Amino acid sequence: MSTKGKIALVTGGSRGLGRDMVLNLAKNGNNIVFTYNTNTVEADKVVAEVSAMGQKAVAYSLDVGNVKSFDEFVNQLSQHLQEHEGSPHFDFLINNAGAGVYGSVNETTEEAFDLMMNVHFKGVYFLTQKLLPLLNDGGRIVNISSGLTRISFPNVSAYASMKGAVETYTKCLAKELGGRQITANVIAPGAIATDFGGGSNKSDENKRNAIASITALGRVGEPGDIGGVVAFLCTPAAAWMNGQRIELSGGMMV
């Protein structure tokens, strides 16, 4: 479903789930801005893929855990949009960037806790806040959570807690931004075969078999299972969906 002429901003768009989101949004006719942490080579590849689809794309390096860097990023973004799109505003914000640091409650250090908080909650909270003046009325916010807010496994307490906070934040956004006709929803992926958190969902066959055994569709998720739903939430057909958590886990532990 085309949303031609719209602009989507995806954090963490150079690989994994973010890359698939970027490509699906571009496929729907959106121009793309995405951020990446340090891997310029992968970011450039994604820009080239989007350009090959006939859409505009630009990538910015951004540490989403460093709130003090946000003002400079927002200034760069607004200048780019004004110069290349004719307006400093955009339409769709997808807060996807993340990092996986795991450990038991006994093992989790304050530093690891702070990293998870800064990247997955504080960064999402304040980047959204700073971007709201640039987000068009009628726009969409899609935040990325995790299936781990519904089901519990060992060694994920800090990560899962931050994702739970993001889910609550999203409902608050939906309530507060309704007057601007901006919707806010959460996508909660289950176990996906990416490099995230060490990549064991992709490389550890024992873990993959265990995941498949508790998943109704009988396999581990792939990045391609996620991006299309994110892109759908940025189409007119999803305009009435607001304040919702959508789990994409293939039916894990249903």
C-alpha cells in the first residue's frame, strides 16, 4: 500500500530488524532517514538499496543512549529535510535501535542496567520528545518492544524491564498526541534470527530448536517477519489502530 511522498525516520536501520523496516517502508513509497551506531559500511549498503527502489535515503550516525547528542541530530535532520524535502517535518517515527546485554539479577551491574535504560527507554523517551515538533500532525510513532514483556526467561530482567517501560510510554503517547491525530503503537518481536545480543537465535541450533518447539508456527522468526507490519502501521489502513501492543512471535507460548 503506497504512502508515496511521506518520510519515515527509523533508528538503528542499518541491519537486522531495522534494515527490514527501512526496506519495507521504502517499498511502500516512503523516503527514508535512518540512524546507525558505528557501521558506516552497512549503512551505505542500505542507502543504496533504498535508492535502487527509487526512494530517497540518508543515514546519520547516532548513539541513541546519549541524550546529550540529540539536539545536534535534530538540527541536522531538520536542515536535511528542509533542503531536500522542502519542509523540516516528517511523518513516521520508528524507535527501533537497541542493544542486548543479558545477565541474571545477581550478575547485572549498574553499568549494564544504565546502558539498557539509556538505549531502550531514556533514549526512546527523549528522542521522541525532541522530534515531536518535527512530526507532522496525522503522523505515526512505532516503538519496538519484545515478547519478553509477556513471557519470562532467565537473564533478561534489565532488558525486559526497559521494554515494559516503553510499552507504558507508548500508551501515554497515544493518549497525549491524539489531539494531533498522531497514533502510537508497539511492535513486540519474539525470538528473531539476527546478530542482536550475540546472535544465538541465528547460530545456536540447540536454542533454535527449543524456540521452534514452543512456537505455534514451528520456527525461529526472521527479520522479514517484522518490517512489513511496521510499514503497514504507517499506511492509511492502520489509521484507527492506536495505543496497541502487537506481538510478532509466530505464536510463541500461546
